[in-house]
Amino acid sequence: MRNVWQELSGLLLPVVCAGCGRPRTELCAACGAALLGGSARRVRPSPTPPGLPEVYAAAPYENAVRAVLLAHKERGALGLAGALGRALAGCVRAGTGRLGAAADPAGSPRAVAPLLLVPVPSARSATAARGHDPVRRIAVTAARELRRAGLPARVLPLLRQRRAVADQAGLGARQRRANLAGALELTAAGERLLRRGLLRHDRVILVDDLLTTGSTLAEAARAVGEGRGGDRELSVHGGCRAAVVAASPSAFEINRN
Ligand SMILES: [Zn+2]
């Protein structure tokens, strides 16, 4: 029902920029530049949770970028998925740049193992309330963008929530870690891929919309790496990377050291 109202209001309300409210465009040039204008960079929250993979982000989570992400996620402004996916694709390229280039030499007919974009799952209740899964949608547009640029990429939703997790808002870093410990697990399909050695750490990229404390991505990396049994033999630790559209401004400060 909510979707019907979202679609109707989309028809009835004048279109304005999700970032700044400028009329007659869903995303104006200035807000698009805030999202896509910088180069994707390595980010690291402080404190850094144990097990956090290398994370790359397109922009600080503030002002127009924050407004655009929220409009897509909470208000169903699905037309923004294209720009958000392009931003995420830039982060995936930054995280795998040399890999991607090395694996895909110009003109080589050799088959290349695709990059596997694994979205961090939302709670089923949140997805139902929003009427869509924003992270998965952004991941799909990012994969399309990467393929268009000649980099084979697929979205594989291989993680799910094992148990309900309390709302993270208002929790500190340590509390978030406790709240999330063991919260994610591989799906049955994910387990099969892991056992067959197909979740190669150098091809798996965890993707999410936002990095704050990093505890969600650390938990996702653990779940992707260990499988249900926590079997060290199967572990892909030491490895996978992560890409997010935006990160807390302080997480960008790593680059000033
Ligand atoms: Zn704008």
C-alpha cells in the first residue's frame, strides 16, 4: 500500500532535488557533484572494530549526500539509485583497482572471475516497511555500471540476518559490536559457494550504503569468511574488501595521516 502512495505522490508532487530542494530535477548538478565529484577513498572509523575489511567510500555522510541517501532509502526516491550506484561503483573500482585491471588485460579473451558484490542485508521488517531493499538496489545499479565499464560484476545476496538486531541508532561503538555479534550468516547458497571455494576473498566486495562505526561491515566480513560452522579451513579472512556510498566525515581523516 505504501508503494502505491509513494508512486502517487511521485506523480502529484512537483519534482525537487533530493539534496537541496531545487525544483524540476531529482538530483541537481551541485548535489550530484557532492556525491560523484570526489574520488573514492579508503576510510576507517576510529576506533576501528576488529575484523573490519578495507573500506572505500565516495563521500562524507553530510548535507546533500545524507539527504540523497535518506530520500532513496526512506522515502522511496528510486530514481536516485542510478547516481548512488555510480558512486558505489567508483568505490568498488577504488578497492579493486589493480585487481580489476590485472584480471582484465585489454583484448584478452581469458575468462575473468566476476567481482561478487555482496549486499549487507537489512532486517526483513525494515525492507517490508520501506517497500524496497535500498542497499540491494544500489548494488544492482553499481554492478551494471561496472559491467558497462568492462569489469564483470554480479550481485549475490548471500548474507541474511540470523536474529533480530536492536536499532543501532544511539548505540556506541562497543554496544553496536555486542548488538551485532553473530547477527549475520551466509544463506544456504552462500554456504555452498564457500564450500566449493567460490567465495574468493579477492573477488568478494561487501557493499552497504553507509559506514558509521564499521561494526556492521566487520560482522558481515566475519559471516562471509567463516560460514556457519566457523570453520577455519574455509575461512577467507585476510581479505575481502568493502565499498559504501558514504562514511562518517571523521572516517575520512585516515587520509591526513
Ligand atoms: Zn541539489
